[in-house]
Amino acid sequence: MTGNETAPPSPDVPAARPGGDVRALNRELSNRHIQLIAIGGAIGTGLFMGSGKAISLAGPSLLLAYLIIGLMLFFVMRAMGEMFLHDLRFKSFQDFSREMIGPWAGFFTGWTYWVLWVVTAAAEMIAIIGYFDFWIGNLNVSMICTAALLLALLGSNLLTVKLFGELEFWFALIKIIAIIALILVGAYMVTTGFTSPDGTVASVTYLWSHGGVFPTGLTGFLAAFQLAIFSFIGTELIGTAAAETADPHKTLPKAINAIPVRIIIFYVLALAAIMAVTPWDRVSPEMSPFVNVFNLAGLVAAASVMNFVVLTSASSSSNSGIFSTSRMLYGLADTGYASKRFARLSGRHVPANALVLSGALVFIAFPVLKIGGTVMRAFQLISSVSSILVLFIWSLIMVAYIMYRRKFPQAHAQASFRVPGAVFMPWVVLVFFLGMIAILALDEETRVALVLTPLWFIALAVVWRLRFAGRPAVVKTPAAAAD
């Protein structure tokens, strides 16, 4: 062991909770849960509802944009997985950010990820109200139905983490079935030479014959990256669930290594099928292209079927948001950066107080909706803010990994799950994310978010300076627990 390396704490002993509570989060999530949580996290509502706009902006180059950002995220997830397996007592990436970079990084990561998912979950709730209203036609009744759904999701999270895993399993399964059905229907239409009512014959050549792969030039290609970032929010969710995984050494590597294949299937193949059935320049940005493909195939109930799918997708994102925010708040309290009451576990080993507060804040969706005509613009602004916040989180994960390799070189050398190209790839990913920030500055709507979001970090810096600078995080050791 080198001079600058200390032995990692035993992963088998749970860290003590503040106030002497030595109970730990239960590891009740099985391989089945983690695999579907990983898939569900990589399939956002944006794929179903926003892909039409993305296709109209970028054309077939959208496929390349998803492949590139998916590749970058694969290295982020590999780095996260290696650090989690280095010390199984890490409950989230706020823990290894604090350990590898410093206390301030844990503070910034925890609170930023917390607000990211509160805002994202609230935005998804606004979308859910709209999905219910598609069937009900009464906004007030739709709001009541959405509130009931939110309470049900909160209640399920309060029971056991296993129930959260079960809900995410079925939510993700619905999304998977819908996407596979789209790919199969699209493949059938192409191979049989399906002709749409306007005389368009389905053909894979549409991917390059209508203006080439980059029909809208560099501007459209870069616009695709802006949309893809928001679509991939949630991919890192398996990191938040790591502390409650039954067999992390088996399930985490398996889930992370499957990310590239899942991106190819659920994004590239699905979008390629859409653009092979209908040329990219005829895809309407105002409606879900999924609905359009099923309509062309003669599925009469396509609109209702896809409305159900996007409703479950938004519910899945909200459920993930409630779970993630509660675990982040729990971790912040555990390290002394939030009230200790949020570090208390219920008899079912879930952070009940953190869950209740995080779930209650998601109800901000309802007064926002009551504002009126600015809801859609607010939703777009929230999406941009979320993209910037998640780029910060992903970047800190890579910085933490660079520091991990410096602090624990022997642990890295002996790790069975290492980052490919660990010496240079973290820097490549960081440069890529910096480029993404520059791209966000090109669009008017995302530029507004880019100007407003730093206010959050300034507020965090002020709080850190006034309350926590110079104070060590309250991290209990197993020995302290015994005392």
C-alpha cells in the first residue's frame, strides 16, 4: 500500500446514523430491480414526447448525437460503479464526492441532486396532469387524479425499498414493451414496403436520402445534444439505489455494462424505425412520432395506448425523483449538512422524514399549473435548468474518480470493475461536458437557464461559507458506533 493510501473501511459494517441509530438502509433491491431501474432511468419521457421535435431539428444526425452522449455517460457510470464497489458503505455519489474531493463537494453534490429531482419530478407531475386530462377532459379532476397518484407513489416509497423496486420494474417494463413494439412494427412496415395514405413508401434509405445524415447542418446536430442531455437524466439513478442493492458486486457491473446496448436498442433503433417509416422532414414536432407510427399501422387506439405509456413514463420519473431526493437528503443529514431528523430511519429502514419532505415539495407542480398560460414555457425552462444541474453532477463524478485514482492507486489496480482508459477518458468526458455547456449557450431558451442556474451555486457557496466552511462532515465510523 502506498504512502498516500489508507485502507478503505470494511464494506460489511454499516456506518452509524446520527444520534446513535445504527440501523442501515436495507439492501432489498434484487438484480431484477436494478436491471430495470437502469433501463427505466435511460428511457425518459422526452423520448416519447420530445423525439418529434428532436427529429425535426436534427434529422438522422440525432442518432449520432445519442450515441456520442450515451458513450460519454457509459464512462461516467463505469467510474461511479468502480467507486461504489471500492467502499460499499457509500450510499450515493455525494458520499464519494465528499470522500474523494472534499466536504464541499459532498455538500454541493447532495443539495444540487436533491433540487434537480424535486424540480424534475414536479415537471413530470405537470405532464401527468395533461395526460390524465387527455382522457378526462376536466383539468380540476385531472389534478385530483394526479395528486392521488403522487400520494400513492409517496406511500409506496414509505413502505419498503423493495416496493419502489417493484413499481420501477413494471413502469420500465411498460416502456420497454412500447419501444420494442415500435421497432417491430417499423421493421415490418419497411420489409413489406408499407405505403402510407399520402403515398410515402417506408424505406430505410430515408436515413440518408433526404438531405443526408446531417440535413440541418451543424446547428441542428448541436441542437440534438441539448435535447439528449435532458433525455438521459436518470441514467445515474442506479448509483442512488446502490446502497440498497442486495448483491452490488454482481448487479452494478451487469447493469452498467449493458448501458451501451440499451442506448442502441431503445434510442437509436427506435428513432431509426420512426425515420424509416416517415422521412425526418415529415415528422411533426407537435405530436409523438410513436403515436404516428402506430396510427399508420392501423392501431385504432394508438393515441390512448401511447398516452398510457407516456403517463407511466412520467410516473416512473416522478417515482425515481421521490426516491432519489429522499436518499440525498438522508445522506446530507447523515453527514451533518441537513437536520438530523432527516437521517432517521423508520421501522421499515426507509428515511421517512426525508421522503415526506421531498414528496411534499413535488406538490409545487399544482400551483405552478394554476399560473396559467406560462406552464409550457416553465416546463421548457425547468428542462434546461435540469440539464445544467445534471451536467454539474456528472462532471463531479468524473472529478471524484480522478481523485480516487490518486488517493487509492492500489485499490484501483486491484479493482475487478475498472474504467476503460482510466488515465485519459475522465478528462475526455470532462472536456465533452464543458463543450455541452457552451452548446447550451447557443439557444435562447437554454441561455436563460444558463444565466439563472449559477444563482443556485452562489446560494450554496454562501451557505457553505457561513455555516460549514472549516467544519468536518459528521461521518460516524463503525468504532464510533460501538462506543
